[in-house]
Amino acid sequence: MDSFNVISKYNGGYIIEEILKVPKTVLEDVWEETISKLKDNPDFNKETIEKIESMLRDEMINSNDIIDLLED
Amino acid sequence: MKLLELEIHNFRGIRDLTIAPRGENFLIYGPNGSGKSAVVDALDFLLTGQISRMKGKGTKDITLKKHGPHVDYSVKDAWIKANVKIHGLEEPVEIKRSLDHPNRLICENSIRDLINPVIELASRGQHVLTRREILNYVTADSGTRGKQIQTLLKITDVEKTRNTLVKVKNTLKNNYIGAKSSLNTISAAINSNIGITNYDEEKILDFVNINRNVLDGNPLQDLKSNSIKEGIEAQALSPDITVNIQLLKIDLKKVHEINSDKNKESLSNIDLELRELKAKISSDHRMEDALDHLKLTRLGLDLLGPESSCPLCDTPWETGNLKEHLKHKIEIFKESAQNLDRLNELTDELILEVNHTLASLNEIIKSAEILELEKNVRALKSWTNELDILLSVLEDENYPDPRFSEEMVEVLFAPNNLDVILDNIYSVAIEKSPEPSEEQTAWDNLTRIEENLKNYEISIIDCTKSFESYKKSEIIYNTFLESRDKILNRLYSEIKDRFVELYRELHLDDEMEFKAIIISEGAGVDFKVDFHGRGVNSPNALHSEGHQDSMGICLYLALAERLTQGFIDLIILDDVMMSVDAPHRREICNLLANFFKGRQFFITTHDQTWARQLQSEGVIKARNRIEFSNWTIENGPSVNISGDIWDEIDDDLERNDIPSAAAKLRRGSEEYFSQVCSALHAPVRFNLSGQYELGDLLSGAMAEYRSELKHAKEAANSWGNTDELERLKEIDEFSRNVFTRLNMERWAVNPALHYNQWADFTPQDFKPVVDIFRDLFSIFQCNKCGTLLHLVINGPRPEAVKCNCGEVNWNLKENED
């Protein structure tokens, strides 16, 4: 869990001293672990891993995108 | 984040409502249909822009824009506003959301970066527990419990992703099977051309070189499609030659043989053995399971690369050990392996027969098309379609299929008039095409081989690529599963201890040694609990529904605490109490009050006893309890803000409304002393209707109090604890004084006897009565935490009288030495 500083009020506005990060979801944790293992797997090159990571940045993964990637 | 104030305008069943929880626990009590859940929906909407109750199964026709606003108002007039306190920010902030722009949270721009993480976390919904979810969990059978718990824990996205990966894996597997099937068909066509059973490069090369020799070509060393006709001249076809009679004759002969007795017997034997073996396996579940394990283990062995980790789950192994381990496992499945191998052999034999037939059939169809024998072409194409279906059933391991009778399979679905069709094609062919020269036949042979080899080479590449893709999808899938189990087990391990702690606290009296197992298992969760030290079982195996209910609450609280810590302190319990019995409800109150310091519970209930308990046990302050009733479309619920009973009575006295003050005092006293009697286990004269007179409740409560105080003094004396004894004597003196005063004035609150006299009372007359009751109430509760004194029973005798914070703690156990 990220820590955060007290936010001070200044001249009618707030000074945010540290941006909070939302804790990862279980799914995000699972993918992070999965990707880290795939990086060590010789069957997966850097480009494929980066493409999977890029897919994960948008919403839930889509089966057609993964199929296209693996067939590429 | 804590909720300080909430304002709801024209939302669901509420017209206008403002409540002020002030960052403290808050309770809405009211009957079903009074609008409680609309407040929860409003909070849900404010934080997430959605109403979770309006999503999911059975909500197909319900939309936020149409059904979110109050029925008489449009989305433009419907909004929710709140003052909230956010971690790290000293000042409260105002947030607002309107139904006409549900995705836009209105707040000061300067705090947006700070509020966004809270909103994002809220969108995961882990701060709301509804009765529906608990109900789903409780009523789930063992097969679906894992899924229900995942829903309760709001981690269904993991399962959705797993399903997506399964889809990927299956699609790529099917692609691979398809590619393999094409390869088999093409190699069968080559084999058929040459007259060999299995694809053999050397034999094919020999065949090519024999034909090249006829055409004066040099022999080739390597078999490649683009060099088959290298260095030989194309044969100039005679204009009257349409089909090669020599090659057609060979193909026709092969297809004619399908109807031969020898062929029928051979196919029939294969088919019969295959059917019997399949029936044997299907009738034995253990055999089926063993075959699945064996296939997986063999796949693992096939995929095993030079690296020293499992190709399916990436578990590290010492070099060589995994191979040995897999071989050993395969050895264990010896009997299954024999069956599986025989099954594969028979299936392959049948596939080979079909492919050989298709290879010849396709060549015959080409000739029939050249000869313009449309009717024959249609009949033969229809047959090839049926053979293709049979092929896919065999390759997908779905054979036997009820569509295919033994009689059909023994002739490979050949049409009844096959001989007539084939004879007709041959007679027309010899009529139109003269006998070809040896050179022409050699050239045609090479043309066929060249074409088939080209397809074979493409197919090999397709097959290799599709296998690679399939293999990668298997690896991603298995790695994802392994990661899921690791992450979930870590999460479950973290919450398990808290879950057990909370559950034990609830069931101190009967399950002090309670244990639980929560581990990730397959797609779900293996959730088992100990039953009085007699072994672990599913929650619904031996525990009562009430115990299962409280397990659901404890599991949820433990998880919500873990997942929202530091961001959302607000936990919403929407009508979650169902079958938990009264004593355990009191313990749940204790749990909420003492185990979740710093959290804000927003609770709704239709259960009056639970509402009272939440207040008497110190979870909810009187000012933070509101009551909904008499809901109407036009006005929404009527809201009774309970406040402090003494403030309300003082208000009545100020207005000179003695009857109202007396009624409130009586009703409040009845509620209060029914809780006191329950907490002290006080004997009350039994009444079958369950309706007790205030007099009965007061007598019981006071008698029990005096009795336990007497025991406490005796105990203190036996231990030589003079300080405690003196303190108890002071309490005794004060309580005696109050009891005496009460006996003198108590008639004043009895409406049955003295209704008419109220009219003659002045506030000055009634105020001493109020003061006595105020003192009386104070005797039965802790002046520090405000919770009721309760009897602690452990074993046959009570051992203490305590409050929840420990400020009051009368020892009742005497020194027996």
C-alpha cells in the first residue's frame, strides 16, 4: 500500500505533494506475475511480451487480439 | 474516505434526503420497500457512476438513465452529492454526480488526483456487501461455491480472463488440428499416387526419378516441389486427349475396392474394435480420468525443451529430473496407455483409409468434371463431404458418432450405386480419350506429385507454425493459472488468519478452536472449515445456516479490510443479516465496534432487533440511526431521525407535551430493557406472545443486576480485593437509590392506569420521572463506551459482567482456596 503525505491547503486550492496510486487488482497482480515468468521463457521474445503488456494496458484482454499475436 | 454528509435528489425511490453520518457508523432501519437500498444505490452511484444492482443477470431491460431517476423526474433533475473526508486531506471535500452525466464526477479540479484513486478503487465494488451475495454464497452447492466466493470477493475478472485464455488455447488447438489434418490428407494423396501406405521421402523420390527417366530427365537427389520437372521438357498433349486413362484406371480400381468383401471385413474389424474400446473407457470414470492425465503428461513430455522448467506451468526442476518424473508418471498409467495407444492406432487406421479414398476420389472427380459428367460429379462430391465429416469426427476424438452406423462405416459411406457411377466415368473416358503414351503418363504423374508436394510443403509450414502458436497459448494459459494460484493463495493466506480471528470472536462460546482452509483450487476456491475439531468440511456440510452466514460476513470483512485499506474506510452492509441468531448478532456488533476501529460502517436493515442491538452494543450512536417508513411515490420514505431519546423527551417537555414525552419514555424503556434483559440473561416472566410489559422487563433486569452485583462483591471479598469491593459497594448504593426512586415514580409512565392524569401533569411534575429513568439507564451501560453491561458465561456459571471496552469488568468467580 502506498503511503501519502498530508495535503496542504494553499490560497484556496490544494497542493498535492504525492500522487496516490491505486493498489493493483488481483487480476493485475496475476498478469504481472505471468508476464515476469514469460520473460524468462525462451519461447517468447521481447516483442511478443511487449505486445501482451500493451494489450493489458487497455481494459480486459481480447481473445482475437491474443490469437492474432500468437499466430503472427 | 469517510462519508460526512450525503444528499440525494430525485434518485430511485427518493425525492429529497439529506443524512449526516459525520464520518461515523450509520444505520438506516425500515421495512422492506421503504427506500433503504435506494440510499445504498445512491452511494454506489456517487462513487462508481453505476448501480451494481442494475447490472448482471435478470437486468437486461433495466437502464441507468431510464430507471435511475425518480419515476416522476428526468435524469437532469437527479443527482447525488456528498461531503467526504479523504485520507491525507485536512478539509472535507464535496463530490457530486448527476444521472445525466453518470461518468463525470464533479469536484474541485485541485483534488481530482487525490479522489481518483478512491473512485477507481470503489469501481471494483469491494466496499459493498449485499444480502444477495451472501445468499448466493450460502445457497451455493459444492460445485459452484468457489465461483460464488469469487463473486463475493469480487475477483471474477480473473476467471473471465482464464476463460478468454481457454478460448485462445482451444482456437489455436483447433487450428493446429486442422493444419495437421490437411497435412495428413495431402500426404495420403501423395502416398496414393505412388501406391505406398506411409509417407516415405525415399520411395517418393524413387517414383519421381522413374518417371523423370521416362522423360530423359536426370535423377534428383532431393525431393522439392520446384525441381520435380527440372531439366525435362513439357509433353505436348494431343488435342484429343482429355483425361489420362491409365491414371484414371488406377484411381477407379482403388475406389472400386471399397465394396470388396476383404475391404469391408477389414474396415468392419477396425470399427468394431474402436467402438468396443470407446465403450469400455466411457463406462469407467477412473479410466477416463487416467487417460486425461496421461494425455497431459505426454503433452508435457512433447513440449519439454532444453530448459529445466515445466513447459506447462514453468515450475523449475533440476535438469533431467522432470523428464524422468514425466516418464515415471506415464509408466503408472500403463494400462491406460495401452488402451490409449490402441485407440490412437485404430483411429489412425480409419483416418488413413478415409484419406486414401479421398485422394483417389478427388482425382476421379477432376476427370469426371473434364468429361462433363455433372450428375456423377454431384454424387461423388456429396460422398467426399460425408468423408470430410467422418474425418473431422475421428480427428476430434469424437468417434463413434451416432450418425454413423457400422454398415455405413464398413464401406466408408460409399453410395449404393458406386460401381455404376465409376463404370460410367470409365466408359465415357475411354470413348473420349485415347490410350496415353508412356511419356504422357510419366508427365501426368510428375504433375500430380509436383502439385501435391507444393501443398505438402505449405502444409508443413502451416502445421509447424500452428503448433508453435498452440504451444505458446498453452504456456500462457498454464503460466497464468500458476500465477493466479500463487497470487490468490497469498491473498487467501493473508485474509485467512483474519477470517478465523473474526469468526472465533463471533462464536467464542462454541467454536474457540475454529480453523479454516482457504486455498485456490482450479477455477475456484477450496474453502473448508473445521467443525468442532472433528475434521474439515465444506461450510454447508455440518454448520448451520446461521454459522454459514456469519462465515460469509467474516470472510467479506477480512477481504474488504485488506483490499481497501488506506483509501476507502466506508464499508456498506446492505441488509446482510439473515439467519444469524440473536446472541451471535450481538457478537457481530461487538466485532464491528471493536475490530474495525477507523472504519465507517453504513448499515441498512429491516430487522428491528438487529437495529436495536447495533445501537445498544455501541456500533451506532443514537444520532446516527434513522428510520424509514410509509414510502410513497410522491415523497419517498418518511424519515424519523431517532436522535437521543432524552433530547426528544426534553423537547416534548419544553412544548408542554407530556403525553408524547411519556409515550417516548415508555417505548424507549421497553426497547432498552428488552436489550438489557437479553445482555444480562435476566429472567423475565414468560409470555407466549413474546410481548413483555415494561414492568416485567424492569423487574427482571433489576433483579439480575442486584444478584450479579452481590456475586461480584462476594467474589471481590473472597480474593481480598478491598478496592474493588469498595467500588462495588458505591455502585450498589447508587443503584439501590435509583431503584427506590423508581419504585416511587414508575406509575407515571404506565398509560393503562394513568392515561387521564397526564393531562393534569406539568413538565415540572414529569421531569423527576424522566431524571430517574435517565439514571436507571445509566446503571446498565458503560459510561465510557456506552455499550450495555452483559453477562459473560463460560461453562456452567457466569464468570463476569462486562461492557465492550472493558471499563466495566465485575469478576464473579470466587476464590475457592
